[in-house]
Amino acid sequence: MTNNQINFFGWILFVISAIGFIIASLGQFWAMFGSVVFLIACLVFMIPFFRKE
């Protein structure tokens, strides 16, 4: 595996983790807010994998 593939796999795991936190925090506003922000941050960090150079 290349470094790029390993990094991408790591970010996928972070996204799965964020989704799990969102599910666990249903009904709790601040926990849900933090989980959604964490998911958005993970997706922002994944943008370079999808941009063409």
C-alpha cells in the first residue's frame, strides 16, 4: 500500500468513528454538535484526495 492509500484509509476510519459518535449522541445537543463538526472536519481533510492537480 502506498502512503496515500494508508492516509485515505485512516480518514475513512475517522469518518466511520464520527458517524458512530453522531449515532451515540442522538438527543444530546452539544454532543451531537461536536460530532457533526468532527465529521465535517474529517471530510474537509479528505478533499485533497479527490481534487485533481
